[in-house]
Amino acid sequence: MSSRAPSPAAPGRAASDPLSGWERLKLDRLAMLSLGVLLLSALACFLVPPLMEAARNTTSASTYAPPGTEVSAMGGGVYRAWLGTDASGRDVLYRVLSGGRVSLVVGLCAAAVSLFIGTLVGMTAGFYGGKVDSFLMRLVDVLYANPRVLFVLILISALTGPLSLGINEARAAAEARGWDTVRQWVDGAIPYQRTLILIFCLGVIEWLTMARIVRGQVLVLKEQQFIAAARVLGQSRWKIMVRHLLPNLWTVILTYLTLTVPVVVLDESFLSFLGLGIEEPASSWGTLLKEGAGAVNPLISRWWLLVTPGVAMGLTLLALNFLGDALRDAFDVR
Amino acid sequence: MARFLVSRFLSLLAVLGVVLTLTFVLFRVAPGGPFSFERDLTEAQVLAKEVQYKLDGPLYRQVGRWWQDALRGDFRESMKSRNFTVAEILGQSLPVSFALGGVAFVLAASGGIAVGALAAARQNRWPDRLAMTGALLAISLPTFVTGPLLVLSLALGLSWFPVGGWTSWKHVVLPAICLAIPYGAYVARLMRNSMVEVLGADFIRTARAKGLPERQVIFKHALKVAVLPVVSYLGPLAAGLLTGSVVVESIFGIPGAGQHFVNSILNKDGFLLMGAVAVYCVLLVALNFLVDVIYCVLDRRIKMYE
């Protein structure tokens, strides 16, 4: 990549600058700590739940057991609930870790969707300029003025029906033609309908900032000599965008991907709080926090139900935000 | 300046028109229309219902008739809560949300600006680090975590404030703080970054070289310029806060307008939804315009000083 384009970190910066963006990032101790926390949190969410006793995910008679209680599950199996149990006697630690998996996957996928749309719109607007640019940017302005939360709610309530209808039809069609593998695939997708809708809707909502930033960066880049050179050589617009602009945009994209994930995870938790997000028996940090918020009441406060997912989500999002800020500073993205 | 303001005003009006029309179209196009909750309606009955609610005919005429009514100030009847007009429902709940949002706005704006300015004045030292870490944490936590935690500590633990309800001034404190925390944190970050930039500017160096005391440099010279980006964020902030946060209102049991925003969508109560979106958008547009006016005034004064 660097063989045909200037250093991606430094459009317009003096060539004598001794430190590249990555080197500056490595010197940032807070950013490295955040990266460590993130890796640890992702590893814990993805690898630890399968290694734990299966009994932790089954209901037991000891509902709302405080942290540290010995619990014997319904189907047999005894374990110590380090962080207490929930309303159905399931282990809170297990649920928080497996819920984190859902939250992180939704966050990453939706951020990827938003990144795709945002980059496409931003690059098109910035590179083509003129009427295309002003139309796309007015569109972004109008969408910014829309109450975002309402928009997501409308989209979700509009898409839920058609998707399940479509899945049913696809399943019937596959069955009629005897395509067993296809039918199995479709069957596999049924429990994830809500998650798919969430990923799509949140991605469709959160691309606005990305589009603005990418457009700004493209406006700077397209005046540079290597783009002019590519034009003089007669390369097509598409090729210039993909081969020359995109490689120089990836630090911007990485930065805003890091900053979009926490926003999306927060949105998902908000929707789950309203009962429109991830549904039982699957759980995300949002659904767990909803249960936790309901468990704080004047009579008995089961604080562990709120504090455990709260700390897990707070730490992960804090680390993502720190890392995103550090990336933005290191690569000087505005 | 007048020309700039007029063109801003017109483009904001256009945004208002587009957003409301878009919402109406989305609500009408979405499958499972407003009458899908009622059982086994024949086609004739559906048509009769549509005529009753003025939702018959082609889409553009439906939109047109809604706009005609809305511009006359008639937001029609709620489709779900019979016998209540949208104006009545919103008229009961909006004042509550405005009171809560107003207090939260003052808290978020003043607190955020103060914390941001102080952090910038102690740039890269521990007060700065502490404040910015705190702000980031506040942004990373949803209100349905901070809310119950506030209740747990200040209401249940220390019994300073009631747990929920909406009768005296004491009931306003906790929800307002809870609502203000993430927005205040955002303002603080914005303020800190802009202040850091301003403190590196030439006119600040001149002020310091003149031998002005640091307090005067920061509060009299730097603050006025640094606050500008924050001012432009205050418009959308106020619109969001004033129309109420669904989550905070449901945690503290406050009869505000937030619930109507969500319920109108879940119940497919299109006219209530349109009323709620109209209030939000009019507020947003009006406040954005106000911000533009303030910006013009502030900006001119700064140019005079510089």
C-alpha cells in the first residue's frame, strides 16, 4: 500500500515527522491498557462460557442468591455462584459473559454495516463533489434532524413482520424443493431474527458521522498529487476510489469503527430496555441491565444483578472510547 | 447577517417539512397498519375506518390533509386512547417533561462547561485526567444503570431524596441529575477540547504576556471564545432533554411525554406519533435557530474584541 501512496497517517503533514501514527499509539500507555482490557473482555466473553459447567445456565431453586452462594442446579450439578444468581436461579457470571458475546457481536456487525454505508456515501460525496455532494450532505443533515431513537423504533417495528414472513416462505420453498441444507440454514437463522434486525437497523442509523468524516478526508486527499497522477494515467474513477483513496482512508475508518461500536452497544441496550432488543432466552448486556434495574427496589436490593453487567459493559465501552480517542489523536483525524 | 439568518430559517423549515412527511409516509407504508389490532375486519370495515381517520385515498392526499389539519393546530385524535385528542395527551405530559428537561439542561450545560474549562486550565495534570476519565465513563454507561445506582445510594442508602414519583421539588433532583450526566459529560469533553485549543492561541499568549492574572485570562478572554462549539451543541441537546428521556421517566415513575414517543410506535398510534415527532422537530428547529442567532451575536462581539 505504502509503495504507491504516501503514508496513510499523514495527509498534509511534514515528511520530517519522525513518529508514525502507530508509533505514537504504542507510546500511549492508556490506549495500550484499553486494548488489553478489550482483548481480555472479548476473550472472556467468547472463550470462558463454553468452559464453564453447563449447570450454570440452567435454572435452580436458589433464586436471587447473593454472591458466593453454593447453588445446586435443577438437572444436577453443584457450583459456586461467585456473582450471585438471577430470578430463575441462573448464574449471573455466566449470563454476563455470554450476554457480552451477543452485545459485542451486535456492536461490531452493526458498526461494520454503518461503516460500509458511511464510507460509500462519504467517498461518493467527497470524490464526485458538485450536485452529488450537496444532495448527499443535505440528506445527512435531514437524517441528523430526525429523532434517531424514533427512527430505529419505526424501522424495527416495520421490519419484524416482513422478515419472519420471508423466513417462513424461504423455509417452505426449500422444503417443497427438498433442499435440506438450505432448510437447515434457514432453521438456524430463526432464533437470530431479532439480532439480524437489530444489526441492520442500528447500522442504518449510525452511519451519518462516518459519512461526514470520510467526505472531509476525501476532499483533502483528492487534491493531492498522487490522485492527480492516477487521473493523468487515465485510471477510472472507481479504480482511483478503491485503489488509491480507500487505502488512505483506513485509519479514519478504523478510528470511527472503534468509536461507533460503543454507541451501537448503548443503542442496543436502550432498545433491549424498551423490550425491542434481544429477546429471552438469549441475553445481552442490555437485557441483563434491564433485569438488574428492575431488581433495585425499596424492599430488597439485589444490587449484583445491576452492578455485574453494569461494570462489564462500562469497562468495555470505556476501553473502546479511550482507544478510539487515542487513535483519533495518533492519526490526527478530525 | 440578516441574510444568513433568513436562509438558515428557510432551510430549517424545509428540514421540518421533510422529517414530518417522512415520518407520516413511514408510518403509513409500514406493514401491520393502525387497525391490525382489531380482529377480523372486512375490507369494507377497514375502508370505513380509513375514512373515519381521514386515511383513505392516495398517500400524498393523506399527507396533505394531515398537514392541513396540523397547520390549523389540529393534531387529530389518538387512534389508541379513544376520546383523547393528541393535543390533550401531549398537553398533560409535556409540561412535566419540560420541567424535568429544563432542570437537566441547566445542570448539564453549566456543569459541563465548568468541568471542561477547569480540566483545560489544568491540562494533562490529574484534575484534567480525572475529569475526562469520569466524563468518558459517564458517556459509556446508559441511564438505566446510573439511575438505579443513584436511587440505591442517595434514595435508599442515605434517604436524601424520594425513590420516585412527581409531587415536590425533591422528586426532580435525582431524575434531573440522572438525565444530565451523559449530556453534561459530552459538553465537558467538547468544552475541554475547544478550551485547550483556545489557550494555545496568540491572543491568549498576548494576554498572559501583558501580565494579566491567569484567572482573568481564562474566565474573561478564553472562555468567551471556547464556549462557541458548545453553544452549537446546546440546540439539539435541549430538544432531546425537553422532550424527555423515556428511560429516566420510566425508572423514576414520572408521567412525562417520553412514554408516548415509544408507545405510539408500539401501538401503531400514528397521529400520536406524528404529534410527538412534530413537537420534537419544532423544538429542535426553533432551538437550532436560536443557537444560530446567539452564535451571530457572540461571534460579532468576539470579532470586535480581537
